[in-house]
Amino acid sequence: MEGSKRNSTVSSPPDGGGGSGIGRAVCQRLASEGASVVVADISEESANETLGSLPTDLRGQVHLAAAVDVSSKESVKKLVTSIQTHYFQPPSVCVNAAGITQDDFLLNMEEEQFDRVIQVNLKGSFLVTQAVAQALVACGAPKGSIITLGSIVGKVGNLGQVNYAASKAGVEGLTRTAAKELSRFGIRCNCVLPGFISTPMTEKVPEKVINKMMSLVPLGRIGEPAEVADVCAFLASDDSRYITGVSIEVTGGLFIG
Ligand code: NAP
């Protein structure tokens, strides 16, 4: 997001997860601050639902919805090109919120379950970060902010999530490396690590597991998507202009220390 938060092009697309949960909350938060938002998701219908929820009354904002599969290089490239066609510039902010789970214990997990989660969560973050960074560098943009969604699970592991934990640990390493390589172009890269947040992704978790987890959260409750979006908005803005290559936990204190 531009420092002034005016006439900025924000994309939650390359993030692909703009149609649900955290990605949707990020789109709403950034739009409420005056950004033009591109909502992208593998489901165009979900992206359009988010689009319909965005405020449009501020400073001539133009929001768009688009379909993207973040695990496909061709699809991500097409999206970034279409953003540039519409706004005559690449997104100055990009939040990668697309993500999936396909849980099973290590002893039972099929190779396809492992591969698909890596493709969407890790390779998707790579493709999106690369495409947006290439576009920003090519047009000589003075700055950019790329935000990835990791997970506290990438740090501490979680039963039944060997694929997901590996993908999210990878996202952190990718983000730190991108931060080192892209800082000379004025592009900052940071990672947000949510704990347990109330979204369609966590609706699949059995209630007894949620209850057990909640007993471990010092703040004593599940998080809201808006609470993750607040941190993304900070990392998108100039308020965080001297911050790059970090991971910020948004967990209510889960697993501190
Ligand atoms: P969510 O509600 O399921 O949203 C994820 C979105 O990504 C969905 O709209 C999904 O579409 C979309 N998506 C899936 N595959 C895609 C692809 N190949 N290309 C583009 N979009 C795709 O999940 P969430 O909880 O908001 O999660 C957002 C991010 O935060 C994820 O990276 C997740 O791993 C991370 N996170 C979440 C939590 C949590 O507690 N919720 C905790 C830690 C980290 P469909 O619904 O159509 O599949």
C-alpha cells in the first residue's frame, strides 16, 4: 500500500485466497483504508462475493475480482498481466493468502496429498512472489510490500499435518530469502504466522481438538480473520517501512517460549 494509502493498487490475488477467511478480511481491511483491491481466488464466485463486500466510496477506488490458481505459473502470470492492463502498474502490495490442508498421519499420507499441499502453499507463494516482484522491478516501482501467510504449525509442527507444516516452514524460508534479494529494489517481504483463526479452513477441525488447542492459548480464545488482517495492513503500510524478512506470530500467545 502506498504511504498515503491513496490511489494504491492492492492485490490479494497472487494470494489467491481473497475469496474466503483471512484473505477476504485482508481485502476488506485494505479497501477500507482507500486501496484499490484485486480479489483473486481459485473460485471466481468466492472472489466476486468478497468484491461485493468491499467499500467503494473512497477516492475513486477500482476493485476487481479474478480467478487464479496460484499453483500454476501460467495462471499467476495471466493475473499479474491483467492487473497491469487495468491499473497501468503492478500491485504495490501483495498478500499471499491462498492455502489448503489435506491432513493425514505421516504413516498413512499419500504422495498426492503431500504434493498438492506443497504445490498450493509453497510453490504458489513462490510463483506469486516472483511474478509480482518481477513486475515491480521491471516497471521501476520505488517500493513494494509482499506478505506471505505461513503458520505457527510451520514452526512447531502439528499431528496429521506433515505436508502442511513442511509447506509453511518453506514459506518462511522463501520469504526471508526474498527479503534479502529484493530489498535493493525497495521491496519488503514479510511473513504472518497465524495460530488458530476462525475460518472455513478451521471449521474442518474436530471440536475436541479445537477445545484442546484453546486451553493452550494464553489469550483464551480462537482468533478472528480481522485480527490477522490488521497485521497484514501494518506490514503493507509505511508504518512498517523499516521491517523486512520477519515473521510475525498472530496466535494469542500459543506456543510462546
Ligand atoms: P480459507 O478460508 O480456506 O481460505 C483459503 C482460500 O484459498 C480459499 O478461498 C481457497 O479456495 C483458496 N485457494 C485454495 N487453493 C487455491 C489455489 N490453488 N489458488 C488460489 N486460491 C486457492 O483459509 P484461511 O484460514 O483464510 O487461510 C488463509 C491462509 O492462512 C492460508 O495460507 C492458511 O494456510 C493460513 N493459515 C490459516 C490459519 C487458520 O487458523 N485459519 C492458521 C495458520 C495459517 P477454495 O475454498 O475454493 O478452496
